[in-house]
Amino acid sequence: MVHIPTKAEILDWIAANPTLSSKRDIAKAFGIKGAARIDLKRVLRELEAEGHLERRKRSYKDPDRLPPVSVLQVKAPDADGDLFARPLEWHGEGVEPIVLVVPRASDPALGEGDRILARLTVVTAEDHNYEARLIRRIGTNPKRILGIFRKGAEGGRIVPIDKAQGTEWTVPEANRLGAKDGELVEAEQAGPKARMGLPRARITSRLGDPSAPKAVSLIAIHQHGIPDQFPDDVIAEADACKPVGLKGREDLRDMPLVTIDPSDARDHDDACLAQPDDDPKNPGGHVIWVAIADVAAYVRPGSALDREARHRGNSSYFPDRVVPMLPDRLSGDLCSLHEGVPRACVAVRMQLDAEGNKIGHRFVRGLMRSVASLNYREVQEAIDGTSNDRTAPLLDPVLKPLFAAYHALARAREERQPLDLDLPERKIVLAEDGTVQSVNFSERLDAHRLIEEFMILANVAAAETLIAKRSPLLFRVHEEPAPEKLDSLREVAQAAGYNLAKGQVLQTRHLNQLLRAAEGSENDELINMSTLRSMTQAYYSPQNFGHFGLALQHYAHFTSPIRRYADLIVHRGLITAHGWGKDGLSGEDMERLERTAEHISETERRSMMAERDTTDRYLAAYLSERVGNEFTGRISGIARFGAFVKLDETGADGLIPIRSLGREYFHFDRDAGTLMGADTGFTIGIGQRVTVRLAQATPVTGGLELELLDVEGNAMPKAQSPAGRSPRRKAVRGKKKADKVKRKVARKRR
């Protein structure tokens, strides 16, 4: 009698022989012939119905076991230096198995994100289910997609939510991961790029309902690859941290230091104090103390916390959540300068003369206790004459000396002339259910400026100290604008009737003169916007190239180590330079300073893009109920495919597609920043006032499509008929060419 294998025997065979898993292969392996094949077929169907097997065309696969040869994605090393990997071919319903990579001496070094083909062995260890031996590395960082899954007959497709990516992706049924129609999913490219047809994808995460208000920031987090889950070893390390005591520190607990932050601040990493200087050699001078949370005392070089903090680079802030650089045990507790609680700090005492110039400073590693956690609004109201129960006792001994020192710093700032842009910041206010309640423009109070000036001064002191002590550090660099950017700014200024000095070394005071000339005029926003566009982007570097925007030769970030890894490096530099302990800069920190600078500059840009995209999506959701309404705004950008408009009411950015401008052809002039109609000569340029109609708002992508109604009060002209437009088109083309030649000649003469 023919032996029909048990279900367990069949599953074991399929796990060991994933390439020989068809019904014919199984029958041959167990010697099943003739009518006995009917019984085998029955057992296979039962296994499929019970969920133990998935049928794929003519073969079977155990969804709760990994094949002996699998594709894995390597994770970051844990605290013990062990490498674990995520199985990319896991389709089971249970908990994803844990795979430990066991390298041989001859294997190449593997890093986080590497994709490998490995041979797996089932084990019964406490912390992993499989051990993997490298066969070969097959690539890193596959293309990731975030989009809406649409179910189809044989799997489905993914519609990307990124408005810059129009291509859809197909998802085979086996790569669907159980996703439902309309669900937000994260996926990655599966296999090589196809020459024809849509590319294939494998769903890696299901993120739920994309229309839920609180999914907005989650979309941006996943779209930009911002790590939002701390590994277990990082949490364990943070939870094990204990408050730092006074040993080896200067006792600052009796000093009336206060924190001043937004009312919704999630952490407090800086405190300040100002006093009149009692040095007779400095009449009218001030002493300012700035105390910063001593994050380096908890985040040691080479620790799991350090690796994760460097990996993240910085915290990312969204209207409904924060993705912190450090776990909450540190960012919200031990490293947050809460009122009335002793906290470890690195503090700097700075001496100012009567005109606000810094004439001396020194750093200490201390233990402080904040006397109050205040917000900007209540501090400003107290100074303006309306104190509350919290600020009244602090008005004379603490707040008035702070503002006296600030007024001195303001005089020094006026002399230094940093770039003084006036660009209001949007603030999105959410209701409890996550929907947008209102869009406001943030107030700029003297209380804000006070803290900014104190922090800038402390950052300068940190850079100067480390330079003097010849210690490695990361500078915050902002280089001067490129010549071609300045040429574009001059053209915009001249067109508006203003002049920007040329033929000399550009200084921020020259730009400020231009900004002040336009202040209060109809060109105010245009000149501010164009000046901002001419600026380079700030970044981190071990080399000091100065900070153009702040008009400072030496500048480093020191004041926010809870949320920026650059500041933590500066703190470690100060610790090493002063000999305060063994938790300063490590040899590895110094060796990879250039790579760290590049990495955290990139993570900063990543966060900025994610935060901007989140704001765009919230604004699109807010405006989606007002499709068809008219709005005023200003042209903020010109591209070959259309014009961008910043709306006055909300500050939202929308696109006027070039296809909606009429039947005539529009010439795109990149240098002048204009679109010119080939038939009518009608010109659309940066800074023009416009009235538009909201044609479409797409919350899932953050896109706003606008219809242009008028420019500077002039309605859009109608293009001439095809028969009568040739002479006009030739004239426009001639004018466009002449203008371009004129600009080139002018530049050569400079």
C-alpha cells in the first residue's frame, strides 16, 4: 500500500526543497503514483485551507517558514555588535522570525540596509529563530514607494502619494501582504526594472486609512525614510539611565535660571539668566548665563543611544507629533530642564560691554535647577505690563535684566548687520480629531528675539573656545550666494525700481539696504522672497567657512543637543578640551567627522522636506472644501510646466499648470524667471500679484491646482487666431532672444 505523507512531512519537505514544491515534485519525492495522487491532492488542499500552504500557480509554499535560501535586509548592529536581518520573503500570519547573520572571516563587511542572499538554518536560540550564512550581497536600499493600494484580479497596484512621482506599480498577489483596497502601504521595488509595462513592487508595511487626519505626518515620515521606532536596545539603554549628581560639576542650583519656550514645547534644552556686570572695569555691562542640557553625560560614544542618535541626525517636528532624536526617557525627562528639578548642564558665562559686544566668556560643567518654565507670550506680556502669577515674582529680579541684556545685544546686532529677512512663518492649529482648525502666521515677539540672540552668542562662544583649544568640531556653515543667484536678484530688484550694489564684496548690510528700501511697499514680499531664493543652504562641516547670513566668522551649534547630533559633537569637544571626563570626543568621532557632517546635513534636509510636505498636505485638506473659491496671492516660482503661487490667506503654495494658460505657447525664461506668451506677449513673472481660482485640492499628495484669473489686476488676454498670430509670435521670439543676449553682454562687462 502506498504511504501518503503526513501534513508535517509535506511541510518539512517544502521547507527543505523550495524549488521542488509542485504537486508532481511532492508525489515523486514520496513515491506516490496512480490513484494515490488523489489522496495527496486532498491533503494539499487541506493544508491550503488551513493556511499552512499558499498555492502559487503549480507549486506550494509554507507561509510560516522561510525558505532555506532567502533574501534578507541587514539591520543596524545591536549593542553587542551582532547583525540581525529582516526576511524580505516572509508571508506568514504570525510574528516575523528573527534572523541572526553569522559572518565568516572571508565575508565582506555588511552594513545597515544591505540586501543579501543567505542560506538559513532553523535554530532554537532564545533571541533568534534562524541563523544566516552569506551567499552574496545583492544590493542596498531598494527603491521605496508609499502609496494607495488598489486591489486587482491578480494582486493589485500602488498609486504613489508623492505628487512628483506619477508611475504606478503592480503588486503580484504573493507580494500583497494582505493589503486591502484603498489602504496606505509602503512597498519596495521587486526585481529588476521592467523594460515594458509597470514596475513590480513588494508591499513591506500596511499603514492604514490614508484619509485619517493623523495619517498626514505618518505619510511624510515613511515617504522620507525618517526612523520613527527606537530599537529595543536603545530603549533599554535609555531606561537604565540615572540622574547625574553633583560630583565633578559646578553647583549652579541657586542661580535663577529660567527656560523660555513655545507654550506647546515638548522639551526644554536651554535656560538663561542675565545680571548687571558688577565689574567696575565694565560700566553698564551685562553678564549672561546660558545653560544647556548635558546630553553627553547620558549618550556616550559608541553606545546604542549614540548610534541611533547619529543615525537620526536630528528630531523632526510635525503639527501633531515629534519624531525625537533621543528616547523620551532622555528628551522629555533626564535631559529636559524642567522647573524645580536638578539637571546636568554645560553652561557658558558671557560678559558683555554696554554696547552688547562680548568681551569674555568661560564654560563650566554644572548642575542647575530651573526656577520657572515660561512661554514666550507670558514673558512678553509681563514686560509689557501684564504679569501673571508665575511671572510677577520674576519680573524685577529675572525678566527685566534679561531684556536689558537683550537690548544691548540688539545694538551689537545692528552694528553687525546680519541678514534681516521678514518672512512670516505658518502655524497649523489642529483640532482634537487631527483636522485643521486654523492656519495662522506665527507672531514675532521680542521674547523670541531675546532667546535667539542669547543662543547665537552661546554658539559663537562654543566655536571660539574649541578653535582656541585646537579641538575638532562641527561648524555651522552658510556660504555667500553664488554670483549667478545674485545676478538674478539684481534683475528682480532693478525691475522693481531698486538697486543692489555690485562691483564690491557683498555683505549682508548691502542686502539689508535693499530689504529696507522695499519695506512697506507693494514689492516688500517680492524682495524678501527673491533674497531668500538667492541664499545658499546652510550645512555642517569640520572646516570653517563662516556664516554669511549671521555675519559671523566662527559659528557652531551648541544649544540644542536634545534634538541635533551636531550640538552633541560640540558638547563632547568642550568636555575633551576642558578635561571634564571620559565622555568627550572619541577617536572614532574625530576620524569620521567629515562623514558625520555630510550625514547630519542630509538628515536635516530630509526632515525639512518631510515637515514641508506635511504642511502642504494639511493645507490641501484645509482648502479642499473651498474648491472653486477665488484667492489672491503672489507668483513665487516659475518652471517650464507652470507657475507657482503663494496664497495670501494661508501661505499655501499652488501650481498654475501651463496647459491651463490658454491655447498659445509660453516661452520659459529661466534666467528672468518668466513665462511669455508667444502670441500675446503676456508675461508672468516672479513677484507679480495674481488672483486665482482653486481648481483642485488633493490632500493625499498635498497638491493644489490653480486657475489664473488676472495678473496685477489685468485679465488674461485671449490668444489670436492661428491665422493671424505669426507676426506677433516672431516679434515675441525676437524680444525674448534680444533680452537674453543683453543679459549675457551685461554679465561679461561686470
